Amino acid sequence: MCRTWDLNLRNDKISFKQLNEPIQKLACDQIKTSLHRYALVIHDWSQIQYVTHRNKTQKLQRTHQYDSGYELQTSLLVDAASGLPVAPLAQTLSSASGCYSTFNEQQTERKTHLDSLSEQIQKVEQFPLDKTCVHIIDREGDSIAHLRELSSHGFQWLIRAKEGNRIEHQGEICKVGEVAERIEIQQVKPISYKGNQHMLYVGETNVRLTRAAKSNKKDCLGQRVAPQKGAAIEARLIIAVVKDINEKTVARWSLISNVPTEITAVELTTWYYWRWSIECYFKLLKQAGHDIESWLQTTPEAILRRLLISCMACVLTWRVQRCTDEQNQKVRAFLTRLSGRQQKRGKVESAPAILAGLSILLNTLQLLSEYSIDELNEIATIALGT
């Protein structure tokens, strides 16, 4: 398997779309085993820093001289029943010269985050998942023009609203934050937030999104395009408040969604809470697993190619993590022990530990195919000086 992945890494004739096909197929097969009729697709962006890599080509120079590299946009499929990740359905790597994506054969020009994401969501909706997808985006997704576009296609979404944006509530136009203060919230369940145990409170009301879309684009005269009015969107506003044991507010999320009321406000809040799984994926790429920001490939094409191959290891890791049968429990325990990583008592084996154990296992199997047991014992004797 390791040798196959190495050959794919070096073969430029294999397109990004072809490299992503095994991941996509496994995602479609695995999500069908979920007991929930919905599937979550979490979208986010991550900056891949290559500040000191002078040989890297086409690096994006962003806010300052120490903020350069590439930008990764990922659409991560998550089980709506358990909150555990399944696989990245689509990924796009942006450089200074353009974008390289798993659903385009050729390089394309760079677009704004949300314009690019809208295209990616339309591609994702064409995958044979046999589930109703709910697209989850953080505050950057609170763009009325793009929400109207997604709604016109019948797509379902869950967005964290910007509290300064205006909505219509009970016939009155007011800010999201003002409506949030009025909604009565109920204590629902304890949750873990930033490593501490807190209590979650949730409230809900119906709202309409009626504001005009303000574009940053300019016309042929160089003037900013006038705000565009559009159809009102009937939506649900869910207010989620996290409080500590002293009932002090630790966090508040104002969520807007067009998901039908068959899904309760508490479940929608839980789905948004699981949005953190995509941050864990980025951490797996950068720190706790693949160390992507140390890769020596010099072009964005080579980086994306290696990234897709690395994602296959992530997908295998998550599959082991999701399975609850006795056999997979033994596999998780074995891989965690093999990794040498410590786990908190009572916690499920973490993805970084499983991934590290899986890497050691595959390398060990590769060694066993090349050396006999006697040869390995001889090497160990020499190394240990015994």
C-alpha cells in the first residue's frame, strides 16, 4: 500500500480528480451506514504557511511578510448521528497563480471564498450520498447573496450569523444580536467546551432574511455595484449559550438555518458544535499527523497531490475510530498502544494516536516484507550492543 501511494505521488498523469475518487467512493459507502437520514458537510478554509520555504513557487502573500503560503478549502463529510468525520469530499488549494481542485482537471482562476464555495457545494450535492446534506459554515458564510443562491437550488444550510447583520423578526427589522437578547433560552445538556464542562442553553424563533446583497465587485466604470434586492428567505434563528457552573456566559452562537423543523434546535446546535471536527482535521494535517507545513514539494500541484494521498490515511483512521464493534475496539487499542501516545482516562482513542499507530504498523509490515525475523533480530542486537 505504501509503495502504491508513493507511485501515485510521483505520477503527474494521475489527475487530482482521479486521486480523490477512492476517497469519494469510500465516503459515499461509509455514510450509507449512518442511522441518520441527514449528512453534515462542513466547509472551512485553512492557511498553510511556508514563510521560510524560499523554493516554493506561486506562494500567496497575504496580510504581512510573515504570512505567505497556500490556502486550503475543504468540504468535510461528517456523520450526523455521531459527529465523527467520514472523509473530505472536495478540496481546493489556492496559490498566487490560481486554484487546483479535486473537481476540476485544470487550474482555474482564483475567486472569492464564497463564490468558490458555492461552486464546490453544487459539486458536492451531485455525489451519490443518499442523504440530505446540511452545509455548515462559520460566520464568513453569512452572505445574503450566497444564501439566496443556495436556497434557490434547494440546498439546506446552517450558518453562524454575524450579530451586526439585520433580519426581520415579528415584522420589525433589527440586528441579529438584538433579537438574540430577546429570545428565551432553556437549559438542555452539559457539554465540553475548550476542555471544561459547561451547560448548554438553547432558544429559537422564526425570522426572515430580507436585506439587499452588498457586493464588493465593481462595474466597468470602477464604481461599486449597487446593492441587489432579492427574495426573502424564511429561516430559523437558534441562539445557543454556553454557561459555566456560576451561570456566567462563556460563549454565544447565533445560528441561522433553513433546515426543516423536524430537526430540533438542540440538534442543530449540536451539529454546529461538531463543526470543530474540521479544525481537528486541519490540526491532523499540520501538527498531530502529517506536518504539511514541513513538506518540501515546491509547487502547489505537488502539495495537493501529496495532500490527497495523506487524506487516504486520514479516512482509514476515521473509519477505525467510528466503528464500535469489538474487533475495531481491539484495533483502536492496539494502534494507540503502538503509537506510544497517552490518552485521557475514559476518552475514546484519538485520531492522531490511531494515525500514528497506523503509520508505524504499515512501516513495520513493509520492513517484514524486506527482512527476515533473524535479520531484524541481528540488527536489534547490533543496535542495542547486546
